[in-house]
Amino acid sequence: MRRIRPPQLRKSWLFLEGANEDALRRAPASGADVLIQELEGRARHLVAAFEAARAVGHARVEVDGALVEVPTYNNAKRLLARGEAMFQFERITPA
């Protein structure tokens, strides 16, 4: 079993595309101390698919084998809004 380093000693971070299941499966074997799942790309994908389905009168849509309905759509929209708010904050806040 691999030993887990305390946070202050973790030096290798691997950022993963949250919607890429293959990358998520392979990530633990990378040896990185920290795995970070990027979710905004997946959220954008869900929002776009749901809005396209709504535009033609559907109440839900299947995305990558998962059913996307209003609650999932709303969660994805909130995630994107938080990401945008953080981006704006970091852009205008001096370091």
C-alpha cells in the first residue's frame, strides 16, 4: 500500500479533466501526490446539451449515459457561476 504524505510534503499534483472517465481510472497509477478533478468542462458540456434539448421541447437529455434533468442542470450552472466569480475576483484582486 502506498504511503500518503502529509499535505505540506505533497509536491506532485495532477489535474484531470473531470469528464474523462479513462483519465480518472488511470490517474491513481500516475504516482501523483494530489489528484485534482477539473469539473467546469463537464459542467459546460451538460449545460450545452440540456439547453439544446430544451430548445426542441425536451425536459431531459442523456449525456454520456447519464440522464440530465433540471436539478443537475442547475447544479452545473451554479458550478460555472462560482468559477466565473472566482475568475473575476482573482482578476481584479491584486496579488
